[in-house]
Amino acid sequence: MNAVNAAGWRPSMGGVGEAGGVPPTSSGDYGLMLEEPLSFELGAEGKCGVDFDAADRAPAAGLSKFLRKAPPALPGLTEPEAVRHYTRLSRQNYAIDLGPFPLGSCTMKHNPRLNESMARLPGFADVHPLQPQTSVEGALEVIEQLADWLITLTGMASVAMSPKAGAHGELCGLLCIRAALDARGEERDVVLVPESAHGTNPATAAFAGFKVQSIPATPEGRVDLEALKAKLGPNVAGVMITNPNTCGLFEPDLKRIADAVHAAGGYVYCDGANFNAIVGKVRPGDLGVDAMHINLHKTFSTPHGGGGPGAGPVVLSEALAPFAPLPFVTRGADGTIHLVEEENRGEGHAQAFGRMVAFHGQMGMFTRALTYILSHGADGLRQVAEDAVLNANYVLRTCEDVLPAPFAKSGPCMHEALFSDAGLADGISTLDIAKGLIDEGFHPMTVYFPLVVKGAMLVEPTETESKAGLDRFIASLRSLAERAKAGDQSLHSAPHFAPRRRLDETLAARKPVLVWKGDAGEPAAS
Amino acid sequence: MRYLPLTPADRTEMLARVGADSVDDLFVDVPEEARLSGPIEGLPMHASEMAVERHMTALAAKNLSAGSAPFFLGAGAYRHHVPASVDHLIQRGEFLTAYTPYQPEIAQGTLQVLFEFQTQVARLFGTDIANASMYDGSTACWEAILMAARVTRKGKAVLSGGLHPHYGEVVRTMARFTRDEIVSLGTELAAEPDDAAVIGAIDDATSCVVVQYPDVLGRIPDLAAIAEAAHARGALLVAVVTEPVALGLIEAPGALGADIVVGEGQSLGVGLQFGGPYLGLFGCREKFVRQMPGRLCGETVDAEGKRGFVLTLSTREQHIRREKATSNICTNSGLCALAFSIHLTLLGGEGLAQLAALNHARARAAFERLTRIPGVELLNSVYFNEATLILPRDAREVVQELAGRKVLGGVSLGRLFPVADGLGKGLLVAVTETTTDEDIETFATELESLLVGVPA
Amino acid sequence: MTRYFTEDHEWIDVEGDLGTVGITDYAQGQLGDITFVELPEKGAAVTKGDSVSVVDSVKAASDIYTPASGTITEVNETLADEPELVNTDAEVGGWLYRMTLSDAAELGSLMDETAYKAYVESL
């Protein structure tokens, strides 16, 4: 291998100025390890990377009392400076394009580039959300075709496409439940949530005006069916279940749970964050689910983009379908596509609970997801789930002898393998393993989640890792586990080879510095 | 399958290693009666890149794209020219395919961009601080109302009649479930926004008053007067900016006394995209920081004392506070924030001012020409790059007919305000630097021929 | 002055009908570096067991439940700038708030120092 800085040397390791060592560079950069100042420190007021057409620019007379006194205090960069600034910054990020990104429950899979180029076709990227329907029939057809796939893949009756992300989809599903209860004239105010649930579930339930009650887990990491049944009653609006659950296990009792909840007059919300494990293998609709959001940025490969944008369509059962929010796209019996908005809601969607977003939702994500779905087809999507589950089980079984796997005895896992830090040497924890993985050239797994397992490490390799790539990751994880058991204290100060060492989060939270004030360019607000 | 690296031999070897006879053994927890035995029937099988490209291109071709016709739509989504370098940079895999920066040592690129973005938004809005973005302008608007309720411990929000009706619908939908009280003022076809009505609606129970600037009809409210009235009653002013380019020309809402400023950042860097993904902007006073929704990036140092950035104050967020979180939002709109930030870095403050002046100049040229059509009047006394025309007949039909002639001639108020009376003849027309003289002339000619029967 | 403890690791010093409330040294150790303390409002009437304050560390936010009922009379303003006092001096300088007690009988259900020490050791 012909790597630059193959030994991973950095100034913090010493050697600089020592006998035979290397003196520090005068730039502060080391080969391809490049530092980059803030754009505000690079730019100059008055500089600009955009040229404009000539025009007479005097503002209209009436506008004078509204004019700002000076341009915003924003330094500009010319194009070469800007391209270099952002390119240098990009190199301080880890990304799927660089290697495995096994964040449990996040489904960091490869993002196909065909999706990107299709989303950029002017017919999709350069259309306005309020154009007359006759001029956007192709866009509405994308929404309708994707909706049709999502409905078929999940075995549900309908789908609300507009939610902007998973948590927004959850909220949409719970509001459908609220609207359905209102229509029945019932005041049910309790939502049951398993204690292993992602924090978003109780946050969303509270946001939708419900009281949250927790359901315990069994020692095997599943929802305790009997404990759940004991809580059902006339005040229970529904239950929020994640399936496969946050321990990476399928809930075999989901149908029985759903039957019990339905018999008690409630609805079943399924958190679809982990749909990647079961797409094409089982349809949630067959298990009694009433609503489930689908993170297009997980199962259907739209890019995470450093934290969004996501997209969170919600599939709905017959019981909840009438309440889906506006706008709503339907295909009539004659094959024509209709956009239902406020002005025509009376035509077939009169019970919509309202509107969650301006315009139509995440169209740019719909084109990417549809492109991905068409690429894989029904057979490929099934293979996605199978390979994702196989890869996770492979990680589980090749590491369980060196890292405790609390539910390994429960049988196979689904798309993610759960480990804990029990049994490591004193003082060495999950965090140290995670930071050690950074030094090994990998992104860490999800750590300290789910909360029901102490020192949890949740590894989701996804189906887009090759066996050879997994073997390299496994070798690193095993080596770290062994170093941790042997009490290797150097793990405490890992990472040693990243663009930054461990960052002081306490300082950041005690005295928050959220904007740059280095030029004393204080904001105008008093 | 081009996206699946495992070979049949790999699968066999791996199954043996995990002790399973077949992959179905790994799905034993799925009840057998629910397990599908093969690919779902009736759906197409996998397809080549070329075949998918054909399918998607055919769908795209059914749309009339903004760049292929005279185009005058706005109403919360604006067509601006985005420098080529923006899209090139956001497609770098290190930005495109990274996750939320939970491991800051290997996410300084994303984090530093967010810190720069927060600074840019705060300076653009004239607020002390800003967050790392939200879903879009409408959801940011609702989050601002919730935050105002936390800050003031009061639960009644007043929405001005100039607020985008979709934003108002989002707020009323959510408030119905959270049981917050919302007072929605009516929208009238008047040359200036009814600031007096807004001020008159504020009482001691009011948590905040929500005012769009410029408003949905393109008019400009007097934020300073409204801020003063709100503060006198212990209420906050939430300013909503759906066209951030306007702030290159008109005063920043924070400088006029707005306590929270939210907006839609789509205009810079993001593009139209049929409505999403867009970019929610959120700025406010520093003293409200712990009541703020959304992610925040903060400056700190690493173990060697080097400057670095982390996500901070996360105890406000859903994954820690669970049912006590300030918001249930997990994601921001990271890649759109990056695009916005790059575009604004290329412009700088001077460039933004020039861009704004150019938009205004193009709009003046357009409205001068359009109001020469008999029967067409300009409603606004002032405007930035968007204003309302009053037509002699229902604007909804006119827009449809114009589309039939391949002219995208604005947004009818009848579509935006389906239940309001008296707005039907209103046509909202936006003009940006992308609008050419030829576009204006074609639009004017076609509109005139529709309205007065002059053959085109 | 008498000091009482709760199972949620708050302490209260009682003198006549006045009480001073904080969290124990054990609790601050469990929370780690404290970054922010959200204090109750002066004049607020509170009932024993109410969540009246929140102590934030980097990764957690912990509710503080008032050990007694009464009215808040004073809060520790120093914590606004120096939340770390709760780490360095939890049981003296890092107090959270003072209150007048409305029902001295409530104190009977709290632990004394010996009982609290035994309780912590049992955890």
C-alpha cells in the first residue's frame, strides 16, 4: 500500500524535535492532514464569488424606510477559495463512501449515484410546488408510484407522503390515531411504549398530547405480552412498537399484541426505522399494524447528508387511512392522478386531520427512493433484507466470544448485532471501544443505545458491505475487545489518529458558543 | 444486483459460519404464516441502470420545468440561480454520505459547516444565535410558537393575515392537538398589511404574534411597531421570512425587535424541487437558548487544546429528554444547510445585497409592464421581488389557461386561500434575477390576450 | 439544623420552617460534569415530590423532586454562571433553592444521614 502517513503519525505522538524526529511544520498542516479556518476568518467583506448581470438597481422610492443600513456582515469568498474551503472541510468527515458506517438503527447503506442524477433532472429539480397540476403530472406520478410500492411492500391500505422525516412521520401516525379516536368520540389518552423504545417514541407521543406508559421487556429482549395486556383498557389509545426492535430482534408476538390492542379498542403504531431487515420478507400489514413510518433515508437509501434531510412517509391501515393529512395524491378508477389539497378536500378526503408541511413533502427524496426501488425490484429488495440480516448475524457470531452479546442466546438477530461492555477491564468502557474503532479507520457503532443494555454497542453493517470488508471490521473489533480486556489504557485517550482528539463537551455545554464573534461583529439584536 | 456485494459463495460460507442451513433460518422469529415465500407478486423485478433511467426520465419529461418556460411563481418557494460549485460540493461523498455528527472527532467537516451556517443565519436575521436548521419554514414556524409558549408561559399565538396560508394550516393543525390557542387574522386585498389589526389582537394572554416579512402578498409590515406593542404586553414577536434574499435589501427582523426569526432557506442553494426537501431557518435571542428547538453546534476544544466543534445542549432533545423534550425532531436539514451556506459564502454580504437589488430591479420592470395591461392593477404600495396583481377575472382560471400556453404565470390567491372570500382575482407574481425581459414580454402578451382577447 | 435525605438523592436542611435543598455528593458523582441547572421560580408553591428543578449534565437531564411542600423563597443565582459548584461542593455551596415548609410532618418519611449512607451502599 502506498498510503501517505502510513504510520499515522501526528504531532501529539511526540517525536517532533526529538533526536531523529521530525520538526513541526510551519503551516500546522501535516501532509494530507489539513487544518481549515472558518470561512469568516478567510473571507473579506466585499469579496464575492458570483457575477451579476448589469441592471439599474435603485430601489423603488416607497421602499426607502424599509432598507437596511448596511449589507449583512457576511464575508464572501471567490469560487476557487470557496471550493477549496469546503473540499478541505469535507476531508475531516468520515462517510459511507470511505468505509463501513455500522451505526445501529441508522441503516447507513451505500447511496447509489443514479438516485442523485435522477433527482437532478430538471423535470423534478426545477418544478415549483404550486404549478398548475397539468404542468406537474410527472411529479405527481412519482409520488403515486412510490406510494403504491410502499403500500404493497407493507401490505397496508394507504400512505401519507408528506412527513419530512421519521419523527415527523411518527407524529403523523399518532395524529391519525388521535383523529380516528375523535371521530369515534372517544377520549383515550394513554399510549404504551416499550422501555427499550427509541427516545423519539415517548417524545412524539407526548407531543401529540398523550400520556406515556412504559411496558417492560422480557429477559429475552422482547416486549412482555402479558404486562402489555394488563395495561390495556378504555383509556389506551394505542401502543408504539418498534419491529424489529431496538435490540435487533423481531417481535414474534406482534400479531398477538395487535389483536389484544385492537380488541381493547386501541391502535398499533409500528416504528419502521428497522424496516430494512424485513422488506420483502414480511408485510407489517399482515401483523396487524395500523400505522408505520418508513425512513426513506434508511431502507430506501436516500443520503443522510450529515444529518438530513430525511423523509418519513407513513403507511396506514383501512381504519386510519381516511385521516391522512393534506396534500394527498390518489389515482382514480380511470387511472388519472388527483392532488387533494384544502380547496378540494371534500372530494374524497374530507376527514384529513389537517396539514403537516407547506407544499408536498420531500419530493427530492421521493425521486431518489423510487429510483432505488425500481433498481432493486421486488426480488432485489427481498435480497436486501436477507443480506442485511446475514451480515449482522455474521458479525454477531464472529464476535460473541470476545464481546458479551446479551441476547445471542435468544436466537438469530435481525439486521443489527447487540453487544455490551460487561467484562472489559476496569475503567474501560463502550466509549473507549468506539473511539478505538476511529483509530482503526472505521466509524463506531451506535453506543449506549438501547438503554436497556448497559454499555450497549449496536452494530448494523447493512447489506452493502462485502464479506471482505466485514472481515476487516470484525478483525478490528476483536482486536479492540482483546485490548480492552487486557486493560490497554491507551484506549482511554483514543482516538489518536483522527483530525481531532476527544472534544470537551462539558465546556461546550456550560458556556455555549454557537456563533462566531471573532470580528466583534456583534449581531444587531439588543 | 449492482448494489449487493455478497456473492452466492460468500452467502454459503457466512451461513455456515453462523450455523444456519438457509437464510430463512435467520427469520425464524417471523411467524411462519406471515413470512413471504418469494418476491411479492405483481411487482417488477430488478432493473438495469439504463432501464431505470429511461423510466424516470420519461416521468420527468411530463413536467413543465421552470427553466423551460416564462416562470413567475413564488409564494414561499423561489427560483434563483445556484452557482455550479454549490451542487458539486454538496455531492462530495464526505458530506453527502455522512451521518449526524455524533462522533465529532471524525465529523469536523459537517460540524464546522454547521457552526458557520449558524453564524450566517444569525447575521442574516439579526438575531444573537441560530440553530443548525429544521425541516422547513412551516415547521420552524410552529416550533417558534411552541418555544414562545415555553418562554412566556402563555399559550395564545396571534397569526397575522399576511402569513403564508400553508404555514397557518400547519400551525392550526398542530395546535388542535396540543390545545394551544391560535388567533388567525383575516387576509384582505389591501395595499398595505393591516398592522393595526395585529397590534389590536395582542392581549396579556398572548405568547407571541407571528408576522411574515415580506408577507404572503409581497407587502412589508412595520415590524418595529408590532414588536413594541408585543413587548408591552409581555408577548414575543416571531418574524417569518420565506424569501431570505429580501434581507439583502430590507432590514433584518432581529434589528427591528423580533425575538424569534424563522424562515425558509430554500432560496439560497437549495432549488425548487417541487416543494422539498427545504430548509427551516431558526434564530432567536441568546437568553432563550435553552428553550430553543433543534440541533445546535457549539465551539469547544479537544484534548490537545485545538479548536473543534460538537453538537451541544442535547439534553433539550428527544433522545435524552424523551417525553419532556422541547421537540420530537431528530434530524435537521443538513445537506440543504450546507448548500445554503456555500451559496451565501459565495455571495458574501455585498453579493447578497447586489442579488437583492437585482431581484427588485427585475420585479420593477415586470410590474411596470404587467400593469400596462388594461384591467390589471398592482395591489402593493411596496414590494421586494413579489407582489399581488388584481385581474379583471378569477385568477385561478387564468393561471390554468396560461399553463396551457406554456407560461407559468404566478400563483392564484384562490388556490392559496380556498375558503377566503374576495381574493379570487388576486394573482401572486414573483420575479427574480432568473427572469428575462423576454419572459416578461411573453407573460404580458399572453396575459393580455387572455384578458382582453388580443390574439397572441 | 437537621439534614434529611430522599431516595432520589436530594438533601434538605431544616431550621424551623425554613428548608435549603440540594443534591447529594453521591448524586453529582453519578451525573458527571454538570453543565446547567434550571432553578424553580421564586414564590412558586410546590408539593412534595413535584419536579421543580432540572440538573443537566452533558448526556443526561435529571429532574429534582422537592423533598417537602411549601413555597420557594430563594434560588442559588451563582449556579447560573457556575453550575460546576454542584460538582465541587454539592452539599454546601451547590445548594439549589430555599423554601418555607408548609407541613413539617412530611419530613418524617425522609432518611437521616446514617440511613442514607446505608441506602447508597445498598445500591
